[in-house]
Amino acid sequence: MAENKIEFEIDPQTAQGHYSNFVIIAHSPSEVILDFASALPGMPKAKVGSRIILTPEHAKRLLLSLQENLHNYESKFGAIKLPQGGFKPNLS
């Protein structure tokens, strides 16, 4: 199978990125929406810095890629520890 090669270009402003320590995830039948935000201690609002809209297929590919990359990260740097009683996904 031939592999497609894609060259990527990034402008300096985009390359700086946006810091995020909070993400809100929503979905419809045709889209998965990720709102990346910064939540500061003592502040009542989190400011959304970036919104990414994906198809469900691309969201699944992102999930698998993140799992693989975090596995590689932990193999190199050790386990990522999460605080007790922290994140609890709503899987219902």
C-alpha cells in the first residue's frame, strides 16, 4: 500500500500554541467538538483558547494516537500519576 506524504507548514503565531489545562467535549451525530480552555485557581470562568471540530472517525484516530503517544511517554519518563479523586469520566 502506498503511503501518502504530507508536508506541514506552521506560521509563527500558530507555533506558539495555546496553553490548556481544561477541555470540554461535546458531540453531535456528525461531529466531536473539543473546547480547550485555561482554568485559573480562584477564577470563576475558564477562557476557551481553541475549539477543534472533528468527525467521529478522526476523534477515534486522535484517541488511539494519544494512547500510543502516552504509552511511549510513560515508557521513557515513567508513569503519569493522577491525583486521587480527580478526573472521573461520565461513561453512562
